[in-house]
Amino acid sequence: MATKKKTTLIITEKPQAAEKIAAALSDAKDEKITSKDKVSYYEFERDGRRILVGCAVGHLFGIQQIVARGPFPNFEVEWKPAHEKKGREYTKRYYDVLKKLVKQADEFIVATDFDVEGEVIGWNVVRFIAGKKAEKDAKRMKFSSLTKEELEKAFEKPQETLEWGAAIAGETRHYIDWFYGINLSRGLMKALSTTGKFRILSIGRVQGPALKIIVDRELEIKNFEPEAYWQIFLQVKDSKGQKIEVMHPKDLTKKSELLKFKHLKDKKGDAKTDVREEKVAPPVPFDLTTLQTECYRLFGLTPAQTSKVAQNLYLGGAISYPRTSSQKYPKEIGYDKILKRLKKHTQLVKYAVNKKPTEGKKEDPAHPAVYPTGESKKKIGEQERKVYDLIVKRFISCFCAAGMVDHKKIVVDVGGLRFNVKGLQIKDKGWMNVYPHRFKEEKVPTINGAVDVKEIRTEEKQTKPPRRYSPASLVRELEKKNLGTKATRAAIVETLYSRGYVQEKSMEATELGIKMEATLRNYAPEILDEELTRSMSIELEKLQVAKKDLDKKEKKVLDRAKKEVTKLAKGIGDNLEKIGKSLEKASAAVYEKERKANTLTKCPKCGKGNLRIMYGKKFKRYFVSCDAYPKCKTTYSLPPNGKMTPFRDKEGNLEMCQECGFPLLMSFKRGKRPWKFCFNPECKTNEEWVKKKEEFKAGLGAKKAKEKKV
């Protein structure tokens, strides 16, 4: 009788990672097996062992309350399969496949992303699906890129246990976020419901301080009173006929100060030109926040979009793991090898003249700074191409020579009053040949000696309020204040938008956002407290690197969180009606603004009502309907899985379809480029889409008829 072959199950975080790992460890000789529910896993032999590679699809387990209608606040929660929650049913297919695979294995290796969330995902699969023994004996693959070389190394020399500090810290963060987020959000919605109104509201331990940062800036702008100031310019000419305009370096805040400059016309002055050479060091490697900031500056991508694109590039093996705080490239990644691979795709490698790269101050024990592997994805979208090219350029620039810049300054002295003008010239581009820089060349002549004052010009200006935050600058501010994590900051920004607390690209606090912050300040101020959130983050960071007494330390952090949430919940519970009235008016104002913004044109069927973009809670998707309902029941379906808004020009006017005259809409899907389209099914632009829809319906009908016959 043949003995049963020893079997190792490798657990990955996502389907793409499973495919990459299986191909790398089997020399592409793996067998892809697909379940009846269309979930794939991989099988191959290696060194006499049978290897199975299965995958989760993100979190297969989540924190849920034990009793449906518990107390307020509620701390009676536990880990439950994610598929038991509405909207996450699709995860059951992956759960079932892993449940089948664990029965065949006697060894378990977790190969999820090597970070806190990845550790929790892997740990939950092992402990809740594979069982206690597997949890104790499971090994851990550690890697920062999905290249064959690194995956081979991680498989051959795995860690003997899970990264327990990260696992416990991750679990603790999930509990805390539930305690704060779910309890306090429910309290706010319950308060609003006392007025007979309903709206999805949320607040959390990081969302609160983030909202306060935005509202504080908004109030600063609203309360700002502009003040007049004046700038003085002289046009001077030297003996060679060279003319230049110079400016008094100090802004004048009193109009009376202008008098001392009036007599300067036709006077003589003395000019002196100084040139200062500056060595401009190459940029430091990308950490996630800097990558997000640069992608927003150069391409207008939000932090969430950049994270999504970078994650796709990582899963495709094109770049290293993007969720990192490091600004350093360790030599172990193989600088020369990567540059050699990149040479096949770009000529910019010729500028990489240094053997060692630049490095920044920030470090991350789990992953190096973001770098290209040199193994580019075969299929790549426009956004992915932009982000990938930027990462390549940043990597190459870190090995380039410094740039050399000349700063030229002309100082003109007229009767003891000084004026100047500055110029800039790039002498040697160095790294600027490779990476987009911010230096703007301003050429000014060299003027020395006597000059004549030909003209005097005065400009009256007004002081300006501080600028609003952009999504990228808010993420940077949250990092600076140690609020949230590199993995969650972008999502916090998205939540502020989706809840109606902020609007526009430059993050303007809405009436609801301002009122929410004021209400919390009055009745639950601790949720806005940066220090409370920061101290909790520090406790979690300590837990992550701890080696002993993890359970005790977890309990200590959770007990503190429960105490604080109980206090906050009391402030909300004791003032439900006051909070409800405070939020009601602001919620109605936001709703009315949204209604107006989503109103399109007159209904082409009834001619009385207006077409409006609506959201259907039942099917969780947008559609267009006539607001004269129920008298007019005209509706138009819209593509699923995205936010829909009218497409407007800079003046706010609706842009119309050139083919049929219907208003155009914009579809926004997370991580994808906005898409402009016409929603009229009879429009020429939709002929192909309508045809495919009809074919799908016909195929569905034929399938049902066949099943009925059987």
C-alpha cells in the first residue's frame, strides 16, 4: 500500500499572489485546479513533497457582535466568517476551498503580505480553518517582492513561527476600531433618528482627529480677514542698455510708507550681481506617503487610487511591496541586477553613475523603500504605466549625480533703499535628467555698477488665507502627527468624502462636517483628541514588536479602549436629542446640495419633471429617474460599482452628448480612471453596449429554458 505523500499548504492573501508564488516555486510546472465555484488553487511537487497553494481574498474573517441587538456601547464581539455579513458573501467560495485544502495538509506556511493586516489574515485562516495545531506549528514566508528569486529564498528559509507581535497588534487594532467606530457611529445615527431623519454617519479614533484638522483649517479660512499690503518695483537700466525690474524685498503694510519711494524716479543707483552655486542632492527612495504625494502632484491621483495602482503593480511582480515607511534600499535587493534589467526598457539608466543610492531618514523593519523589480507586467493600464514609470525614474535617480544650480541675485541700492531680483539657471542637470523636478529656470542678466531708475511701479495686494488640504497633503499631515497607519490613511480620506463631511479636490469642510465636529467637541471631545489617538497608536506599535506577554498586553490596551469608549458613549447617550437637532439641519443642507448637484435636464418623456441621479439602497447602485415619480416612471439604468455624477464644465454647466443631446455623466470607481459616458441607451455611442446587454439577456433566457426542460 502506497504511503500518503506529505503535503504543504501555502496560504496567500490574494489570487494573483497565489498564482505568482506557485509559478515561482514550481518553475511554472504547477497545475491550476479550479473549483466549481471558480476559485483556483495550485498543485505541484517539490523535493518529494506535494505543495498546495491556496488563497484568501483579503479578510475571510471579521469582527462582528455576538448578539444582534446588544447594549450601547457593545464590546461583546468575536471573529466570524466574513461571508456571514451582507455584501461579503463572495468570500465563502474562498473559505470553502481553503477548508478543503487544510484537510489534505500536514504542514502550513503563511505567505500573506508581510505587514500587520497580512499577519491577521494568515493567522485567522490557520487558527479558524486549519485548527489549533496548525496555528502553533505554522511557518512564515517573508518577502518584499513577488520575484522568483525572492520567493525561492523565502520558501527555503521560512520563519519557524508566525510574526506573533504583528498578529496580536493587528487583532487588537481590529477590536479597537470596532469599539470606537461602530459604537460611536451608531450613537450618532441614533441621535439623528430622534428627529425622524436617517443618514449614514460615522466617526472613529482616526477619522475624528482627521475631521478636526479639516474643520480647523476651514474655520481659519472663514474667519480670515484680508489685509492690504503693497509691493514696490523699480525698472532700472545700466550703461549697456540692459533693463531689469527689481522689487523691494519687504511688503509694506501702511500706505503712508509709499511716500518714501515716490522720489526715486530718475535717480541713480548702484547694482551688484552675486552668483551662488548650489549642489542639489538626488531625491530619496519612495516610501508610500511620498509616492502618494508625488502621484497627486504629477497625475492628480488620490492617495487611495495610488495605493490601488501600486498594489496591482506589486501583485504583478513589477514593484516591491508598496505599503512601507522606509526610505532606504538595502544592498540585498541587488542594485546592479535591477538596473541591468531596467536598461532593457529605458535609456535613463545611463545617468545612474553612483554605486550606492541616496537614502532618507525613515525606516521600516518589514519592507524596504518601493523599488521596481525590473520584471514589468505584460498588460498594464494607463494609470499603472504612469505610476510604474515614476517608480522606475525615482529608483534610477537615487543612483544619479547631484544637480548643480546657479542662484543669481541682483541687488540695487538707491539712496539707501534696497531692491533685488533673483534668477536661477541649471548648470548640470544630474538626476534632473531622470526625475521630474520643480526647478524653474529664470534668466536674469549680469548687472554691476551704476544704473538709472526709469520707472516706479506699485502693486496693491491682499493677504490670503491658508490653503485647504488636498487628499495628499492630509495624508502627509496624518503621517506627520502619527495618526492612522500607512495602510489606513488613504481610506480615512475617502471616508470623509463618502460621509459628506468634505467636498471638492481642495478639501472643503461641508456644513455637515463643521456641525459634526462642533457636536463632538461639545458632547464627546475625546474622539477628536489627537493625543488620545496617537498614544493608542504608540501602544499598538509597542505591541507589534513585543516578544512576550502578548495576551496580557492586548488585554491592557483593550481595557483602556473600553473605558474610553464607555465615557464617549455616555456623552452621546445622555444628549441624544440635542445631538440629533444639531445634526439635522446640517444633514438636510447636505442632502439638498446633493439633490441639486445631481439634477440633470427636463425628462424627455413627460416634459414636466427633471431627470436626477438617484441611489437605490436595495440593489446598491445608481440610476437616473424622473423626479415627477409616481406620475412619471421613466428610469435609466447606469453601470454598477461606482459613484455617478453629472459631467460639468469649469463654469458648472452640464456637458451634453454630441450625438443625442442627453447630459453626460462621470463614473468614479476606486482605483480606476474616471469615465465619461452618455446614459441614453438609444444613443449611437451605446450601440455596442446595448447589443452586448441584449446578448447576455438572451443567453440567460436560453439557459433558464434549458434548465426548465431538464
